[in-house]
Amino acid sequence: MQVTEAIVLAGGLGTRLREAVPELPKCMAPVNGRPFVAYVIRHLQQQGITHFIFSLGYKSEAFIGFLAAELPAGSYDIVVEEEPLGTGGAIQYAAQKAKQDDFVVVNGDSLFQTDIPAQAAFHFAHNSCCTLALKAMQFAHNSCCTLALKAMQNVSRYGSVELADNGSIARFREKQFFEKGLINGGVYLVNKTCLLGKHLPQKFSFETDFLQRFHTDGNIYGMEQEGYFIDIGIPEDYQRAQTELLY
């Protein structure tokens, strides 16, 4: 089964980048003449994504004008948070626009060049044993969410993820020094029915209130990916993007 739909979280305040890009949302920070999010969109298109849902908040008007010039009408939808909903609330809100039951979620201020078809194949392989009866049992054996993981040295900025032998998430380790490990790369393949079936509040953290809370159910998986990764959340990495990314 092919996944052709993506939610792009693009409502962040970007407080740590405010000095470098004071008048723009973080994902619109220019990198070699293009907004950073343009690189994210292009990679998703290369991976077969044809419909986008953009979750906007801070200074959304700048983003809306960019999208009108960047993407064909009808290939994207926009949702705007009237107040910050947290990463989980933003995904839950945007998911109401999703046409597929399984979709990709990415952050607009980080780029992880994952193999989305491979991630989707892994995700659906863990659904293959499901029957309607199993689905009625709160998705006991199918993949509710599959994370793309990146092997890195010194994972103290991100925390790390440990996998069980079957690929499910065994443990999330808090941000502290580890010489190396797998980090959550912020690219998720999410099953909408499972997410909405948790009946979470309007505002919540996807990482804490969904992933860390429900991974013990055994239906949240992780898949290591080797693609290029950058997160422009701090000025040093924003400057690094200027030398590493070309449109």
C-alpha cells in the first residue's frame, strides 16, 4: 500500500532562531535563497507524497503566501491553530483533513531524508496479521505509529530510543549524554483511526502523551533510516544548513 499524504507541522515559534530570522516562522527561515520548508516539501514529493496538510500557527500569513506560489491548488490543505495545541494536538487537528487512514507526519523545521516507501512497507507489514476482531481490541497487534530513527553520536540533545527484537519501541531514554544511539528523527507514519481512537485532549505532546505513554502497548514501532538529517532549531545548525543544502 502506498502512502501519498503528509502532515507538515509548521506552527513553531522558533524562539532560539528569533535573532537570525526575527520576522518569520522557523520553517520559513531562508536557506540559500529558499525557505527551509521548501527542501522538506521537495523531499516528500520525491518520496511519492502528492497531498499535503500544513499545520500553521505563528505568523501563518507568511506561510500561506508561499504555499500559493509553491504548490498547485488542490494539492494541499491548511489548518491554523488559534492557540498552540502542542505537537500532538496539532497532528490530531490536522488529521481531520486526512483522506488516507495512514499518513506521514514531519516537522517543517527539520529534514530527514527517509525512504518513505520502505517505512510504509515496514508499517503495513505489522498490520498484515490484523483481523476485524483484533482491530476491535484497541489495535493490539497492528502498528499505530512507525518512527524513523537515526543513528547518531552524542545523542544528548535528542534523547534516544531502544527497540525490542520485533522492532517495536521498548524504551524512550530522556535527554542525557550517551556516546551513541538511535534518535527519534521526527518522521512518523501514523494510523489515523488508532490516533483518534485514543480520545486524547485537544492539547497534548505527541512525544510524551502519545509515544511515551502508549508504546508499552506494543504497537508503536521504529525503523532505522540512514538518510541525511538536520534540525535547524538552533543557530549553529541553521548556519550549517547554508553550507549543506542546495535546492
